[in-house]
Amino acid sequence: MAERVELSISGMTCANCAGRVEKALAGTQGVARASVNLATERASVEGRLGELKPADLLLAVRRAGYDAELLSGDADRDRQILAAEQERIRREAWRVAAASALSAPLLLPMLGAGLPGWLQLALATPVQLVIGARFYRAAWKALRAFAGNMDVLVALGTSAAYLYSLYLLITAPPGAHLYFDASAIVVALVVTGKWLEARAKRSATAAIRALVSLRPARARVQREGEEIDLPASAVAPHDVVVVRPGERLPVDGIVLSGTSTVDEQLLTGESLPVAKTPGDRVTGGSINGNGRLRIEATAVGEQSTLSRIIALVESAQAGKAPVQRLVDRVAAWFVPFVLVVALAAFAGWWLVAGDLAAAVVAAVSVMVIACPCALGLATPTALLAGTGAAARAGILIRDIEALECAHRLDTVVLDKTGTLTEGKPAVTEIIASRIGRTELLRLAAAAQKGSEHPLAQAVLAEAAALELPVLDEFKAFPGQGLTATVGGRRIAVGNRSLMQEWHVGTEAADSQATDTQVADTQVADTQVADTQAAQLGQQAARLEAQGRTVMWIALLEPRPQAVGVIAVADPLKPTAKAAVERLHEMGLATVLLTGDNEQTGAAVAAQLGIQRVIAGAQPEGKEAEVRRLQAQGRCVGMVGDGVNDAPALAAADIGIALGSGADVAMQTAGITLMRGDPRLIAEAIGVSRATYRKIRQGLFWAFIYNVVGMPAAALGMLSPIIAGGAMALSSLSVVSNALRLRSWRPALERGGESR
């Protein structure tokens, strides 16, 4: 059995840092896999149960030169870590203000105004040695571990400019041009860029903070007749929790008493409050309306729906896409390459051109502009924003692989029952013959009292307002129906096969007199019965062609004869047709996969515009059909909600489960839709496509800054100050572009196409 440990990492500044932490964790005993996310500053470590030792993991991170804290999953502890992150951002703001105030006067010499050398030294020194001390500390840790990162580049570049300026101040005649402005302003720009970057990254993790904030700290529990105020973590399963109007529900549970409406928007994306009455299920973290509810707790702590949602979102955001792994490998060699380019630029300007000042400027500019921050942030920031936007819409993406796969889908296989239909059969038509329509319904419902069969439940629901006669006798015929004595009348309720067993005519050719020596009046009665049976048979055939399930009702005494049919169907969800149309608009092929008969499946497919139907599929058959499509070279997404869909969900390239369905389906799927609205299928694919567009854009801009900037800096076309500004701008532009995903909304909410 596997075990996962989550860590909060502080001190990372670029992709190289994340790679070094990841390597340190992966080399720790008991670790099977480690993944570090620069944007979230989180590490996810997996290993065998009982073999992972948190103390060893923390030590490994600290030896690599960074700090780490264990994420316990406790709501209060997680809030403290989030608060500490916010405090670090506030402290960084003061450093930005101080660096800007001290560096601003150093711009005067660039504008033609004189500034004494000693004053330039006085202004630049605290910026370089105090505010910039963080770069020296981080660079030393990196070099001690025989690694390079952004801090090495910044520390070397600004130190070269500072020391060269100090040398000129001592040895050169008064009035010589100094480069204190380059060292101090670059430090100020980098510090400012990292502060803006941290704020942007915090915005990207807004989804997690919003979910964590849904966890109430306290709960009001009834014990021994009294209401006791307890920490929410102390609530046990089967405790009775009282929730007053306007409060958040602290646990998942079942309403015991009280009626109210519950706002579940942040959990499911459902914008309207949902009415709750005794017997209904409620979810912790949702907001109670204007009623007082008594709830029996069914899931608490890490087993609650909210905790599982948070775990899913965190897992997705902590993961690493395959494209990011490639970027990490590039970043690992990037810093040594930059140092070689900087050394070459220095040597070229000094040895060939004989200009030491230009050599220093070129080398410093190369080291400053080539910071690999943007490369490290392009992918994780887009993933953060994309998964967060999806979570707000009720789309939970389990891992990065699921998000990556979803944008490549070309075929979507749709389960019928519960996915495209309501999953609750209902009576659609009642056709009576020889007796009244109400009487027919009363007889059929009374005969099926106590039955758990979905068709029986549909008939009983239809007859809920009627007074039913007494059920005296009952006998079931599996696969056919039943016979019963109801109110003194013996009847049969079932399919055509059962009717044939009792010699009940379901069409004219089926009805024959059993006694050839019958009286004329009996012959007349038989002819009437045959005519009525033929009419019922025509009606039943029409209903079956529409995909309905038809139940025949017959009186067995004094002579077996059909008295009516009741049609039952699982109605389509109101949004099912729009969902299929949207998938087609996105260029996706659709397949209907159902365990029902071919006639029913074809009828549903015709209503929805689905061209291909696979009917009569059992659970193992559904999996085989998915694999058959994959063998044809298709990238297949399977959508389902039931236990019988789990094998197919697991076999598909990406499984999409409806949150209104079975837990096993949600555990198997890569994407879970928290609402039963099938239109969210297209939205899940849409947000995946939008996220990958941002990843490609971010990587393009991250590379283009370096491809254009490094040669320009080496050729002396950029000053260190401009290089520092470009470096900060590269990270900020990549992060800001990714954060545009935060405004993503499902098309069904905006009435347009998802962007």
C-alpha cells in the first residue's frame, strides 16, 4: 500500500531549485517518487506505507539548502501555513520599498545629474549587502551542493558590478563612471519581480485557500440531551450536529429534522441553493439557509467530501506535467551554460576589444537577463490557475496526467443510465382497456407493493396519491413479472413472455379460444377481447419502438385477458442533447454505451444525435469496447456514474465520473464532475484545452526572452539595468498570462464558448 506525504517548501527561486529539492527527496530512503512544484512551493512524496519518515524528508530538504514544513491535512495547521506565506509576502514588500528608495537616486547619473562616488557607495551598499543578502545565502547553499540557480547568477552579476565600481572609486580619478547603479538597481528589480511573482502565485492558489476556508473550526453537537460546542475535528461518525441558519455545515451527513436550503456553490458550482428535507444528504462546507437542521454525521475529517475535494485539487496542482519534466532537464543545464556565455562575453570584450568596463557590463547583463525563473513558472502557474478555475465550476481534476490527456481526446464514450438519463425510471403512459385508467394503475401498483425493482418503484411513485387495494397473494416470475391477488381479483403484471405463459393475447394472432365447443356468446366475447388485445399490441409496439419498457396487466379470472399496458422510461436529462451537440461542435466523436437492449439504445441515440450505439454491454463488455476503440488509434474518454462503469473508466485514456454517481466511479476516474449536468463533460475538456494553450504561450515567451536577450546582452546592446528589468518582466508576463485562466467560466454559465 502506498503512502503520500506533502511538504511546504520555502526558499526556492527558480526551476533549478525545484529540481534540486526533488532530487534530494527522491534520494531519501523509502521514497518511490517525489515531485516538487515551484508555483505552489509544495512537494509531494510517495513511498510504501510505513517506510516514509517525515523527519528524514525534512532533513533532506534542509541539507539541499531549503526549509520545509510538513503539511498535516489539519485545517488549523494548513491555515497557519497559509498565514505564514502571506506574512512572508508582507515582509518582502518592505524590502521592495527599501530597495526602491535607496536605488532611485542612483538613476540621477544616468539622467546627466552628478552624484558623488561616496554617496553612490553609501546608497548601493545596503541594497547589495543587506537586502541582497538573500541571494548570497541561497547562492552559497547552491554552490555547496554543486548546483546552480537564479541566485548564483544574480549574486555573481551584481557582485561583479559592485566590486568593479568599488575598484574604480578607489583607483580611478574623480568623476569616473561607476556601476553602483547597475548592482543596486538590478537587486531592486529582482526583489520587486520576486515580490510581484509571489503575489501572482498566491492568486493562482486562490482555489485551495477558498476550499480550506470552507472548513468550519467548530461544531455544535448533541450529546446526552445537550448541545456541546466542539472543534469540528472532534466530531465522530453518527454524532448529531445542529446547524443554525447562516452557518456552514461542519460535516457530511443526513438531515434528521428541519427543512432549509443549502448553498453548495463553492463545492459543486451550482449557483442556486438546494432545498434539503429530512432524509436528504448534505455536504460539509456548504452554507445553511434560513432553517435549523439536525444532521447525523456520516463522514468527518479526511473522509469528508470537502477534504477529498481539497486532496484532489492539491494533488492535481502538486503534480508535474510531462512537458514540465522536459523543462526541468533543460533548466538543470541552463545555469552552467549561462556562466559559459557570460565568461565568453567578458573575455571577448576584454581580450579582443580591450574594454574592461564593457566586458564587465556584458557579463553582468548576460547573467542577469538569463534567469530561468520564467521557464520554471510557465507550466505550474498555468496548471494552478486552470485546475483552480475548474474546481470553482464543479470540475475536479485528480492529477496533471488527466488534465494533459483531456485536451487530446477525440472520442467520448457516454454511458446512458444516470449519465444522459435521470437514472430514475418514471411512468410515461398508461393505456387501459375494459377498465378505467385509474383502476388499472391501482391494480398494478397494489400488486407491486414492497418490490424494490426500479420499474415497480416507478409505478408506485405514479400511484402515490391513490388508495390502493389490499394485496392478498403474490408470486414473482424472475425475468417475466408477477401474479397477485389484489382486492379479490387475480392479476398478472409483466412482459409479453409472462402473458404468453397465461395465454393472454398481446396481438390478434395470439388470442385463440382454448375450448372449441364454446357458446356463441363466448365466441363474441373472444372476438372483442382479440380486437382489444390487438389494439393494445399496436400501442405497445409503438411505445417499445420509442425505447419504453412496457408492462402488461391482465385479469386472469374468469378468463385471462389483457386490460392495459403501462410504459416506463428513464427520461433524458434536460441538458443531455445540448451536451452532445457541444461535444460535436468541439470536433469530438460520441458513442453511446449501454447495457439496455438495442432498440432502447437506438431510440435514445436518435433523440440525442449520437451516430454510434453499443447496446447490451455488461461491465466487462464496456471495458472491452473502450479498448477496441483505443486499438483503432482513438484517444478515448469514458463518462459514467455507476459501479458497472468503473472498469471502462479505468481502461479509458481519461475517465470522467459524475459526482452524483457511485463512489467507486469517482475513485476510478481522472476527472469528477460534481454536478450531474452532462454539459460539464465538454467544459472539462474545454478547460484542459485552455490550460494547455497557456502553457504553450508561457513556454514560448520564457524561451524567447532568453533567445533574444542573451545574445543582445553578450554583444553589449543591453545594460545590466535593462537586463534586470527584462528578467523581472519575463517572469511577471508569464505568470500574468497564466493567471488569465482564473477568469475562465463554463460556457453554460456565460452562454458562449469557453476560452
